[in-house]
Amino acid sequence: MSADRSSKMFPPAAALRRRTVLQFAASSAAAGLGLPAMAQSTGSRVIRIGTTFDNSGVEKANGSGLFLGSSAYFDALNKAGGINGSKVELVMKDDGFKPDVSKANALALAEDPAVLAILHPLGTRQTAAVIDAVPGLAVVGPNTGTVALRKKPSPNAFWVRANYDQEIERLVAQASSVGQTRIGLVHPKDPLGQSLLAGFTAAMARHKIEPVVIATTPGTTSMEVDPAAKEIAKASPQIVIVGLAGTAAAFIKALRAAGGNSTIYGISISAGSIFGMGDQAHGVGFSIPVLSPFAARSELVRRYQADMLAAGHKTFSLSSMEGYVDACVLAEGMRRAGSSLNRASLIAGLERIEGWDAGGMRFNFSRGNHEGSTFVDVAIIGSGGRLLT
């Protein structure tokens, strides 16, 4: 592993060699994209994109990060002229990580004919509720990798990130490659946890490794992590894969307090919680389904950094990077929708994103495939909060 050249000390925006903000901005105008079918003139209207996520509860770090990234992207797009002269407006609704509220938010958003899509809903049950509630509305970049949810026929769902099976396979392969075969798992007792357990079991079998310990917490939002931490500490695996999201930091602290010194690998949705630990996060690793937000060698990351700085955000994060990528994919779908941009043509436009390089990440959708990316990397938090990939 080698450290990315950039860290938490960021160069000024000018040093990032900001280009024409978005490569497709000019081509969007040339493509003659419009607004919803009911709009007579695109230039005088606003394209609305709905968002529903946790902005007040245990997943606030992930939810707010996603929104910062997507907001930065659309701010830059609007400064470059928007879509055929129309501005793109994000409409944010807080669901407190409650599926019933996510559903109500989605239904309310769908009532506005100017809302063309819903962007990056957060959580497995929350995403399921949103997808089912608005079947005619594209749901782009759900922030969950639960495999069972993807197997359900959902013509309106477009998955931008890799799934959890792919993340766990990458983590197990990483451990196995350096001879670490005493591996354990902690996961919640809910649909997310069952998906993670299935992926972990399959990955371990492929690598011919028997799990040392599998511990559980009561649920995704439960802070009752001490029993699981003590169970893991007693088994003393070399590696423990933390299949938790917003409660990951609490579990790690409890594990260390119980005397556990296992190396920790989290799944991607644990990153926001782990980064909030400060110096205590040193040495913790996790899978990431997007490029590192500090890897400025990639064009996509350079655009992200420049647009975040232009929006006044000096802190880069994995969650805001993912929100930025989600917005990038959605905008590409709008570009490919044709001369009449409405809800149906947007879904068709997203399905036309085949073999598209967004500047370091490739995406492949089609009518029969709505899982756009298989990209997974492993990152470790180094000294001073530097992200090593």
C-alpha cells in the first residue's frame, strides 16, 4: 500500500487546475435537453431532484456528506449553464433514518411534476420503501449495497456503487493475501446484517477459511454494542470485519475497552462514523466503492476537489465523494435522455450509460442491468487522518 500524495492539507483551488467545470456541460446544451414534458421552455424553468436521507439521527454523517457532494456538483453545473439553460435544484427532506418517513418523503416529492428523480436515499429499508413508493421516478445512487434488494425487480432503481458481497470479498481477499486467516464478523440483526452475513459466508468459503467468530448487535441503529465487542475480544481474531454503519465507532471503542486488539476492516457505510473518531481511527481500514477523495491523480477526484472548494467545503470525505459521483451519473443520464427530458426519458437515458468513463471510474448500465459499477478498493486511515489506498 502506498499513501496518496494528497492528505488533509489541501492545495488552493487554483493549484487543482480547474478545467471547464464539467466536461459534459457544453455537450448538454448541444444535445438540446429539455425539462419535464409539461414544460414549454427549459431555460425559464428549474429541474428539481429530490433527496431523502438521515440528516438528524445516527446516520447524519453519511447523509449530510452525500448531500454536500451532490450539492457541490450541481452548483458547478449550474454555474456552467445548467441543463440546456435550466438550473438543477436539489430538494432535501430529512427522514431521520425511518423507512416510513422515507416513503412519505418520496411520495411528497413525486407530487411535484418538476421533480425528475430521487438521488442517493440512505439505508436498506429506506431505499426499499422509496423505490416501491415511486415506481415511475428514477432512484439514482441508493446508499446501500444490500444484494437481496438488488435482486428484486425495480426498473426505476439505478445502483451506482458496488454491492456488499463485492466489498466483503475484497476485504477477505485483502486479509488472505497477507496470510491473515483468523477472521471474524460483527453485523446487525436486520436485513442489512443478513445480507452481510451471506456475503461473508460465501467469501470465506471461496477462500477456504473458517470464521473465528460471528457476533451481532440488535439492529443497525442500536448502540447496544458491548456484548458483541466482548465476544469478538474473547475470540481474538486477527481481522474483524465491522458490518455496521453509524454505530461502527461505538463498537470499535467498546472492542478496545474490552481488550480486543484485532485489526479492523469496516464496510463502506462505516466510514463516516469511523472518521468521526479522530486519532482513535488510526489503523482502521474499510472498503470503498468510489475513488479516494484524496487521490488527485484521477480527473474525477480533481473535479470533485475543485467543486467542493468552490462551494466553500474545505474538508473532503468518502461520503461527499460518493454523493458527487451519484450526481455525476444522474446528470449524464439527463444528458443522454434526448430532446424531451421527463421522468420516462431520464430512465431511458440512464440505461444508455454504457462503458462511460467519468474520469477514473467506469459505469455500465443497460435496460437489463441497473448495477453500474463493480469498483471496490481498500483504504486505511494513517497518521493525522491521512487516507492510504
